[in-house]
Amino acid sequence: MLKIAVCDDEQIVCAEIEKIILDFQKESGIHLEVEVFYSGSDLYKFIVNEYAFDLIFLDIEMQDLNGIQLGNRIRNELENYITNIVYISSKDNYDRQLFEVQPMHFLPKPVEKEKIIADIKLALKILGKRNDVFSYKIGHSVHKIPIKDILYFESLDREIKLVSTKGNVCFYSTIEAVLTQVSSYQFIQIHRSYIINYAFVSKFRYEEVIMRNGEHLLISQRRRKDVRDLLISYEKEEESCN
């Protein structure tokens, strides 16, 4: 099941998007749960008091709490980096403001049915990935952590430090063994000591990445081209799903 929110102060836009979602649910047989909101503050209160959504179609130009302000609250105040946000707007001059929220997509108005459906399919694909886990051993015990919760791995001599949204843990392994286990996900080895989760990157710079927890990690000189190529690959993969 995919939990979807539609938020726009234009009721006709909400009705249009909701119909596209419900028609797709009927045609595909996929269970989609939809909630509609006509203000950013109502959506925010719902998320705080009820539950978070997997996907939000969010208008930018709203009166009380606009889409960019709400997106920043979701990411920074609620520390929710998982919900996929698709911004919708009749304007297209928000690139710099949207960067910090890292939306999954931007859709111009009037919205197109095919693009709404493509974003739903991409969100379903991402949700499926979130159910996967990374396994590691401490002593004789095997531990598991959802892939979606991992920020990065750091090699410390004979140990690996795993940094996640739940805290940090160290276990005996090698960076090569870790890379093998996460190679089918969007992880990037930026240095002989670091493997990062693309989903938790706030900014990429020429010599470093800034993670969502504020940490700066060095990109080694010999890996800069590989990192750039992987970034292009991941961006094209996301675009192809849209």
C-alpha cells in the first residue's frame, strides 16, 4: 500500500489529481490510500498527529503555509527524509529554493496524467527498496538494519562504522564486503574509507559531500570521476521513471 497526500488550495486541482490516482488504482489493482488537503497547515497537522505519507503532491503557492515552507518543516523539524515530495506549480522559477527539500519531481500546471502515474510508480519502487535490509555480525549474533536508515559506512582499520538514523554501530568487516552487499542500491564509494547512501546526501561538491546530518565527507581525487558518473546515472534513472 502507498499512502498519498494531495495538497493544493485549488479544490479543482486536488480533485483532478485524486481522480487520476483512483483511476490508476482501479486499473492497476494496486492499493493506494489518498488523503486530500486544501491548506499546508492542515497537512502539517495531520502528519504530526496521525501519520506520515509515502508520497505528497504538494502545491507551492498556498496562502497560510506554502509548499516550500511545509517541505522544509517536513525535512528539518520532523526530520523526515523518507517521504517523497512532488511539487506542483504554475511557475518554474523555484529551482534554488527547492534544492534543500530535495523533491522527487516538479510538475508544472496543468498536471499531466502520465506524469502523475509515473511518479506513483517511482514512489512504489522506492518503497519496495525500503523494505530491504543490511546484515552484519557482532560476535555470534546477526543484526539487520533497513537499507533506508543507513547514511554511510566508514572503514576504521579492521572495523566498519555504520552511521544510521537510529545511531552508530561498529562491526568487523571490510569496505569491499560492504560494497558487495549494497551494490544493488544507490550507494556510492567516494573514498577508500567511505560508502554513502545517495538518498541522504544534502549537497555534492567537487571535493566533498555534505550529508543530511551535517557531516562533511571527503571525495578522493581518484574517485571524483566515478562519483560524477554514478550521479549522472542515478539522475537519469530517476528521470526515466518520470
